[in-house]
Amino acid sequence: MKNTFLVMRREFLTQAGKRSFIIITIFAPVLIILAGVAIAYMIKMNETDSNLAVIDSTHQFYSEFKSDKKNIYNFYTENELEPLKESLIKGENLDGILYIPKTSDTLMNDLQDQIHLYTNKNINKTLLSALEKKINEKIEEKRRIQLGIVRSDIEKISSNISLRITNIKDGKSDSNSSLKDILSLSLMYVILMFITIYGTRVMRSTMEEKNNRVVEIIISSVKPFDLMMGKILGTTLVALTQFLIWIAMTMTLLIAGHLFLGQELMLSPQQNSIHGIMNVETQIHVKDTIDMLLGLNYPLIIFVFLFSFFFGYLFYSSFFAAIGAAVDSDTETQQFMPIIVIPLLLGAYGCISIINNPEGPVAFWLSIIPFTSPMAMVTRSFYGIPFGQLLLFMVIMISSVFFMIYISSKIYRIGILMYGKKVSLKEIFIWIKRS
């Protein structure tokens, strides 16, 4: 244990002491926000200006197409269609021709599949959706007039019921389940990402020491098992340190936001400083969102997350360490990576079905199979987990980790000193049996 602790301490200090680790740990949330802003900006910048010619033979749609800074509409007669097509082919300051043919049907049913948009390039999808919306709204308006239906009557009979869910066991209301789904899947992907990133780091570190023959010097004073465990535990502590810092930052921002917005939203409209920015409906939505976030069972979520990550990482990193000890190059690792990647992907995509029914059979089985349970239980923690299933998950996960470390140590013990030979799965099974 003393040697394991020394190796773990060295791995932790080596990785956590790097400037890149400190920068990423502190500024990663900021970088994620900036990346989101950058993506939104790129989407906005990708919206190009359009110059469209509109030929409306029905004379019913002219009022719908009004030019703005982005889109310019010019109106022509049906006799000018062919010359406009020639101009469009030549690309003479024209991006498209919207042609609406004549119709004798007062309900405009025969316009289906008859309205054409001629272009000379790939049309902007946002513009296409806007054109379809304008045309459909106008047709619906004409049909209401012909059928004698007033818009106010439609508004009176329309309904938009949203069920408000209250769990009678804990009395909590679930008014924003979609946000809860997003958060649960996001936290699951965090575990998936970090198991892959830090597991690969263990594998590459093992391969590097093996290829440099440094490991021959190390194992003269440290047992192979102690070396493997020290590397795994040291890298695990590095990842947990990052998570704890990010959890503390997130909780601080949530509490600060609730204290500020909670007081602001309780004031009267005349006193509310954000009333001019958000309408009443938006303010209520923001308040409900913050209340939902603060109403989550954070002790359960944090415990399940840390437990799942710690033991899930130990489970998978033992795979990575064994692979790194068995091979000599990155190319050789590819034949073994599907053993790790496929269960991870199965667990990740299985969590999508879990959010539809967190207490269904799929959720249960994914929660007790050690290959998928770290991701599944983190997803379920947002919806509540029966104590019996949580205890079963913990027992199975801990037992699986010890079993997998036992198997991986047998591979590590022989593979760490094997050079210049391409290893197959059959040989790995022989190593396990022999050692």
C-alpha cells in the first residue's frame, strides 16, 4: 500500500501541477459558455442576404412579403417568369423566384405542390421555413374567411393544457421536466467523456513507460499491481478534483442567481429592474426553472455522480491499463478498443430511453450491469432511485471493480515486460490463466 500511495501521489502531483490543468479547471465553464455564444454567433453570421423575385398570380400574397435588412422582395407579373429564370441562371443579382400560380378554388386546395421556388444555389433553410410559414398563414386566413370562421373563435376553442406533475411521496412539483432531462443526460455525458479521456491517459502513460523501458527500473522496487493501482488512483483523484471544483462553482452560481432573481421577481412591476427585459410569462418561467433546480435532490445526485465516476472509472481504467501494458503502439490498441467503446456507447444511448421511463425495466437492467450502470444511475439520480436498487448497484459495482482489477492485474503483470510482439485475445486469456 505504501508503494501504491507513492505512485498515486506522483501521478496526482504530476498531472494536477500542470499549468494546463489549472487553467482548464478554472476556466472550463467559461470556455463552454463562450463556445455556446460562438456557435450562436456563427449560426447568425451564416444567414446571408437574399434577393427574391415574387410572382403572385393570385394577387393574394403580396402583403405577406415585406422587405427587410436581410431579405428583399421584388414583385413581377407572370409574363416575366421566363426572363427571370434566365437572369437566375446567369446569377444577375437574383437568388430565387417564388412562383404562385393562379387558382380557381376559393379554399386554395389546388395550390398544394403547385407553388415553386426556383433557385440557383442551396437555399437558406431559415428563409425557406419563413416563406412556407407566410404562405400557410395566408392560406389559412383565406380559408377562415370563406368558411365564416373568426380568428377570435379559434383562439377561444384552442387549448394548450400542460399537466403539472406533483409527487405525493415528497410533495415536489415537476414543472420543467425537459430541463431535468437535459441536465441528467449532460451529467451522464460528462462521466462518459471523462472515463474515456482519463482512461486513455492511463493507457498512454503505461505504454510510454513500457516503450521507454522505464518500467523495468520501476518494478525493481514496486510490484506491477501496486504500479497499476497507483496510476489508476492518481488519475482518478485528478478527475475528482476537477469535478468537485466545478460542482462548487455551479452551486455558488445557482444560489447567487436564486437570491438575486428570486427577490427581483417578487417585486412589483414598477420596482422590478428586470421587468423591462422580461415579460410576466418569461419571469414566471425563469422563477420556476430556478425553483426546479434548487428543488433537486442534490445530495443524492452528487453522491451517485461521485460514486459512479469513481468506481466506474476504476472499472474501465483497469481495462485501459491492461491494454496499455499488452501493446506497444497506438495502432495495436485499436483491436481492443471496441471492448471498451461499445459498452460505453450502449450505456450512453440507453440513457435516452431511461429519461422516458426512469423506473422501467430498461432503466433497472442498465443500472445493475457494471458496464452501463455508471451512466444509467447518474441519469436516474435526477428522478429518484429506490434505496434497494441503489444499494444493489453499489454492491455490484464495488464487486465488479475488484474482480476487474484482479483480472487486469494478471494481464498487466505479464504484458508490462512484453516487447516486440503483437498480442491477440487468445494470448491474453492464456496470461490470465497462467498467472
